[in-house]
Amino acid sequence: MAPSLFFMFCTWIVLLVMIRTPLAKPLCRPDESSALMEFKQSFKINRTTLMCVYPKFESWSLDGHGDCCSWDGVECDEATGHVIGLDLSHGCLFGTLSSNTSLFRLLHLESLNLAWNDFNSSSIPYGFGNLSQLHYLNLFSSYLLGKVPSDISRLSKLVSLDLNLGWDLEMSLDLYLGNIPKMPNIDNFIQNLTMLKELDLSFINMSSPFPHVLANFSSLKSLKLKECWLHGEFLVSIFQLPNLEALDLTYNFYLSGFIPDLHWGNPLKSLSLSETNFSGEVPISIGNLVFLKELSIGDCNFSGSLPTSMGNLSQLAHLDLSSSILHGQIPTFFANLTHLSYLDLSYNNFSGGIGHWFVNLVKLTDLNLADCQLSGPITYSFENLTQLVSLQLYYNNLQGEIPKSLWELKDLDLLDLSGNNLSGIVDLHKLKKLRMLDLSFNNISFASKAEINATLPKISYLVLYSCNLHEFPKFLAYPGRLGYIDLSHNNIEGSVPMWMWNGSRESLLYMDLSHNFLTGFDNNQINLPLPNLTYLDISSNQLKTKLPSPPPSVYYYNISYNFLIGEIQSICSGRSLVILDLSNNSLNGTIHSCVGNMDYLSFLNLRKNKLVGMIPRAYPKCCTLEIIDLSENRLQGPIPRSLANCTKLEYLNLAHNQILDGFPFWLSKLTKLKAVILKSNKFYGPIEAYQSQFNFSYMHIMDLSYNSFSGKLPCKLLQSFHAMEVITRQEWLEYMNTRATVDPSNNRSIEIVDYDMKLMNKGIEREYSKVPFALMEIDFSNNKFEGHIPNLIGDLKSLIFRNLSSNILTESLDLSRNKLSGEIPQKLAHLTFLSSFDVSNNQLAGPIPQGSQFNTFSIDSFAMNEGLCGSPLPKKCTKVGDNLPLPPFPHEKFGEASLFNSEWKFVLIGVGVGFLIGIVLGNLIIDEKSMWFLHYSERMAKEWKILGRH
Ligand SMILES: *[C@@H]1O[C@H](CO)[C@@H](O)[C@H](O)[C@H]1NC(C)=O
Ligand SMILES: *[C@@H]1O[C@H](CO)[C@@H](O)[C@H](O)[C@H]1NC(C)=O
Ligand SMILES: *[C@@H]1O[C@H](CO)[C@@H](O)[C@H](O)[C@H]1NC(C)=O
Ligand SMILES: *[C@@H]1O[C@H](CO)[C@@H](O)[C@H](O)[C@H]1NC(C)=O
Ligand SMILES: *[C@@H]1O[C@H](CO)[C@@H](O)[C@H](O)[C@H]1NC(C)=O
């Protein structure tokens, strides 16, 4: 190359560079770069939040030329250098976004994305309105709270607005109920935002009717208003917006509407109306929505049968029609929906068999046909459904063999066939990914050969309730991570093998082996090596061992109805116990004082053992006990006064012991008491001599019978029972129970424990596992009370006639076997809901009151009173005025005949002692443990249904 030519070439390059430079990106404005720096400095970077991907602004710096246009996430205008775009999504920001944030000085911003950061529940700041050029604003999952400021509604250039602040993901109940994001006037707010194409205001509390102004938003492509507390009627014309592709109204429980039968012109791809109050039939024209990929209309009130036109929805991948009122056979057109991967038809009134349509749907990953009234055998093969991850057929009437092809589905994660009448040999060895298995209420056994080498590395939730099992499944011995196991209500005999917890020693949290025929533990080992176990139920077996020590984390420990022997000292290792039930065994020795000192104990049941000595003097100031049942033992001495520290106590049962004490008037401090049963002890002395004022406002049941109480009938005591007022507001049958809150490894859950007691019914003492809330029972019989009944009457009247709108009241009054004298007050005949009344074995005289309820009491109610006369006794009254019919009583229309007997039928049907509701609180991602807690609560609902059915 010649030198001149070279020179020219260089000049050309230099010129080119000189010309190009002003055209290259201009440097950012100093005021804007300092605003950005200030913004950066007002936040911390928190890499531990799950939303954090990459802290974009970590690299921002004013060093060097400090050109903010080159910073990560910042976009400048090519011509002016103004910052027009800022994208800090997933940017690991942590801190408060305040109204004086420097962000609001970037007046040229057109696009702002702060999604997936943690603004630490600070209020949504006022100031976005300054950014008048904004087209795009995204605050998705940024954890802001409070009222949506009105200035956002000035941003009339907005094309995309996302204020779904993420409160669905963080299921923190306190926050949720408290300071949920609010928008007082949605119509005003969106009025000027007519350019919007995308709008997401999910989880903002609007408490308003559906905003009609949206019908004018002809550009809308995506409208998401999940759980916005919308009510009233949905606007049908929204379905006709010409560009609409996605509509999500999920969880607006009070929003009514229907799917119109119209000529759909829009390219709708996704329609979600689940858990709203939409109703009606699915119209034929739905078949025109040929672009539809997702249709979720479960948990609404859709009814009728499905139109065959749905067979045209060939793109459909996700279909949820669960919990509707659909009937008829499951239509065969489903066979045409070959793109389906998620199909949920559960909880409907379909009929007939499963049908062969499903075998074509080779892309299915989730199939749920639970509680669909399906019957008959499963004759079709699952061989081609190789992608299935979740299969739920529970609570149908399916019969016959489980198809063998099911055991080939190697991607299965969840399999629930419970509540059918299926049989067969379960062969799990190919299901290496299975985590949750429920085969309850079927008749199954495990393939023994294959099983021996079937290590199931993933299984964490195993429920084989009432499966007619005769032995423990062998695969439990192999390494795994079982967290939850329920083998209750089977026919398993013999010892609990120690290999049971070889595989999952560390992971096991929940174990229910109740209602089997277990007799002990291998090698008499009573220290169960399960360090993390929180729930253990081995009740209703035939264990003839010493009391196994509760593992240290156990909060629920039920080993009642066995033949345990020896002392109960080993219970002291249960430092986490909340619910302890050792009743109906043969345990002896004394009650160790540790039982009264356990930090969390709320339910203590030692009934029907052979315990001796005194009730220990423990019960610290922070006593958490709500239920104490020490009945049917051989306990002596007085009731320890420190029990008065148990201010949450609702139920105290000391019946059938040898307790020697005066009336524990100090119990009056315990204002929540609902039932006090002191029957068959050696209590003595007058009751009201000690105290003139009692405070038993919630008392339903007081049984002082078979003691040596004396003196006047304790009227003031009765007068203090105000529970009737509460009862009459009950609209349905409820049972007396208490709720213990427990906290197993941060999953807050609530254990409901029903009162379970022996009561006199028609002269016979019977055990009831449930007691209707409406029951009132006062039993003062077999004491040495004396004096007249009349004193009592005024009090009973004030007690009972206060509010009698309900007819489910039952009341029983037993004053038999005392030394009461005088007449039975005539006015007692008006207590028409007294379903049981007994004054036998006293020294009463005069005529028995006549009328209404009194005529139904048998002769036994009045027997052994020398002076009584009139029906039902044979002895006629002779004095003038005796036995006259009563004048009509002003309140006769109240007090319908009581439903006492039908109530008791309920009591007898009632099964089970307690159950558990899991509420999962916590992290963004529901972990495995939470999953089975969720699953478990669903299962409980199921189980109750099944039990109800049998
Ligand atoms: C980071 O976030 C986690 C989870 O939200 C929180 O627990 C922690 O306190 C935060 N750390 C800092 C330094 O703010
Ligand atoms: C909407 O725009 C009109 C006209 O510009 C204005 O008068 C009105 O205040 C705006 N409404 C809201 C809520 O900003
Ligand atoms: C299913 O598809 C077949 C073949 O594509 C078609 O003939 C039939 O009409 C479709 N059925 C329904 C119910 O759409
Ligand atoms: C599974 O697919 C194969 C191949 O397409 C087919 O021959 C077979 O009939 C299918 N099985 C069922 C049960 O539909
Ligand atoms: C189980 O299978 C593995 C590999 O398939 C084999 O190594 C092991 O010996 C088998 N164990 C038994 C007890 O059969």
C-alpha cells in the first residue's frame, strides 16, 4: 500500500470515528444517574429471598465515565440520553419503597419493571403519577401493601399494568387478613387507562361490583382480576372484547354470571372462572373458541350435561370442571381432546363407568376423576398414558381388579385410589418417582417378591387406611424418606417390627397404626428411635407392654385402648406433648408431677387405668390444659388448688375415684369451664356456704352425683350457667370440642379434640365419643341435699326462658337420692324441654305437676317419695286442688318437644376422637411436608364422607 493511500485510509477512519461518535449512545444525564445511584443506595441486596436471581444494580457505579446508560437494567433514549426504561425484576432488592424515592425523578421513564423484589410490606408509594410517559408498569410480587394510590390512574399512556403484588404466594394469614392491598374505587381508577392491553389487579381488595367501564377497553388482551372481592353480576359484554385472549376471575366467590351462548369472535386462549358464583349450563357455542388452551370453571355452579361441541376445542391442554353439578355419562368427545395434559372432573354427579375415552389422551399428566359417582370395573389399559404424574380416582364405586398397566406408570408422583372397592396386588417396584400413595378403603395386598427389593426412594406420604392388610408392607424397611404413614384400621397382628423405621428414621413425622391387632414391639423395645416424629397413634390395639416413651418431638400421642401395664413415668420424656391420651389401659402407680408441668399440654386423658395416689400438685401459672380426664382410677386426696392456674380449662372429669374434698368452689375462677364431672367420689359438705357468687357462664354439664354433698340445693351455682343463650343461636348440630393449636415444624395446625365422656342416658351410663353442644345436663343425684325444690325454680326459669327459639335444646335434671322435702313446684311443668327429670328417692310430698312434658316422665322419676301423689304414681291425690290441669302458660309456643332422642342417634353414629386440619403457612414454594399436610386435610374431608356412607 502506498504511503499516501495509507494516510488517506487513516484519515477516513478518523473521520468516520469523529462522525460516528455523536451518533453513538449519548451519555446519560447526570441528574438521572445520580437519581439512579440514590435509588440503589436506598436498598439492600438480599440474596436469600427465593425471588432473587441476580442483583442487577450491584454493578452500578459512578466511577470512570459513570454512564448510567450502560448499566445493567437501564435503557436510555438513543437520541436524548434520557433514561426511558428500567428493569430490575428479580433484582434481589430488599427495603422500603417510599414516596420520596429518587425513582420518581426519572420523568422520562416509559417502562418500569420492579417485579419479584421484596419491598418489605411497605405501602405502595404515591408518586408513580409523576412518570407521565409510562407505558409499562410492573410491580408483580413486590410485596407492597396498603391502598393503591390514585395517581397511578393518571398514567393514561399505560398499555400494560401489573399490580398483582404477590399476596397469593405468601400465604401469611395475618398479613392476608390485615393490610391487604386495597382499591377503594376501581371504576374511577381505570377510567382513563383506556389504552390498556394487559391489566392484572389480582389480590387487590376492591369490594365492589364488577367495573362496567372495562367494557369500553377494546384493546384489552389480558384481564386478570383474581380474588378482588368483586361481587354482583359479571358483565357479559366483556366476553365480546374483540382482542381478549386471557380472562381470569378466579376466587371472586360472590361474583355471579354465566357463559353466554354467543358468536364468539375473539381469540380467547385462557378462561378462568373457578371459585366464583358463575352458574348455568356450558353453552354449545363454547365449541367456537377453537384457540382455547385453558378452561378452568371448577368450583362454580355449572350444571347440566356438557355440550358435544366441546370436542372441537382441539387445542385444550388444561380443563378444570371440578366441583360442579354436571351429570350424565362422561362424554366420549374427551377422546378428541388429544392435547389435554390436565383434566379435572372431580366432585361431579357423573354416572356409569370410566369409559375408554381416556386411553387416547397420551399427553395427560394430571387426571382427576375423584368423587364422580363412577362405578364398575376399570377395564381399560393405562399403557399409553406414560406421562401421567398424578392420578386420582378416589371416592367412587369402582370395583374389581386394579389394572396391572397402572403399575407401569413410572412417572407417577401421586396415586389416590382410596374409597373404592378395588382389589388386587399392588406392585410398586417400577414407580420410583411416587411420592404420595393413598389406597385406603380397598382390599389390597402387596406383591411380596417384587416388593422385597422395591426400594421406594421418593415415597413420603403413604395412606393404607382400612385396606384389609395383614402385615406391614416390607418395603418400609428400605431406605426412603417417608414422612407420613397411616396403616390404621387394618388387621395387622403381632409385634411392630423394628425394621419398620429402618428406612425412614429421620424423616418420619406422622404415624398412625391405630385399630389393628398389634401386641407389642420387637425385642420389647419401648423407646421408639424416631427423633422427628410429631404424631403417633397406636390406640385400639392389643399392646401388652410397658408404656412406650414418646419421642421428644411428639405433640400428639394416643395409645388408648390397649393393655399397657406398669407406671407412667416414661411419659416425662414427651416435652412437646400437646395431646396425650393413655386412657383405657391398665397403667398403675402414681401420676408423676411432670404431667402437670408440660409446657404445651392441652389435652390430658388418663381415664380408666389403675392409677393411685394424689393428683400431683403441679400446674404452673402458664398452665395450658384445656381438657383433663382422670376418671375411673383410684386417685385420692383433695384436688390440688394450683389447678386454678389452668385458666383455659374447659372440661374436668374426676369421676369414679376416691377424692376427698369439699366443693372446689375455686373452680369458679376458670370461666371457660363447660363440663365438670365429679361423680362417685367422696366430696362432702354444703356448696353455697363457701361462696355466694359463681361465674360458670359456659357450663353445660355439671355432674355432682354419688357424693356426700349436703345443705341446700345450690341455686346460685345453677344461676351462673348462662350457656343457654349461646346454645339457642346454634343453627346446626355441633359437638363440644376444643381446638389445640400445635406447631409441628412450622406448619401451624389445629387439632380438634371432641369431648368424649360417659353420661347417664335413661338410667344407664354410656360412653359417648361426641357430645352435642346443645346438651345441658345437671346431675345432683345421690347426695344429701335437703330443703325444698321451690328455691330452685325461679333460677331455672331465668336460666331457661331467656331465649328458646331453638328446638334442639336438651336438658336433663336429676335430683334423685337426696333428702329433698316439700312439694314439686307446679311451674316446673312448663319446662317443656326437660327431656329427663328425676326426683326419686327423696322425701317429697304433694301432687306431681301435670301437663306437657311432665306426662312423659315415667313412674321411676318420682318413685320412693312417701308423700307424692298423682299420675304417673298409682296413689291418687285427695286434697282439693290437687291434680288440677294447669292454665295455659303465656310462653307455651316456645319449648317444642325436645329432639333429645334424635340427637342421641347422632351421638352414636359419631366416630373417631379427634382430627387434624393442616393450614400451611410459610414459604413461596410449598415443600413436600406442606404438600402432604394439604393433602391430609383433603383426605380427612374425604374420610368423613366415606365413613358417613358406610
Ligand atoms: C433477607 O430475606 C429473608 C427472607 O425474606 C429475611 O428472612 C432476611 O431477614 C433478609 N435479610 C436481610 C439482611 O434483610
Ligand atoms: C380522567 O381524564 C379526565 C380528562 O382528562 C380528567 O378530567 C379526570 O380527572 C381524569 N380522571 C382520573 C381519575 O384521573
Ligand atoms: C372427534 O373427532 C373425530 C375425527 O376427527 C370426528 O369425526 C368427531 O366428530 C369428533 N367428535 C366430536 C364429538 O367432536
Ligand atoms: C396404545 O398405543 C398403541 C400404538 O399407538 C396402540 O396400538 C394401542 O392400541 C394403544 N392402547 C390402548 C389401550 O389404546
Ligand atoms: C436389589 O436390587 C439391587 C439392584 O437391582 C441388587 O443389587 C440387590 O442385591 C437386590 N437386593 C435384594 C435383597 O434382592
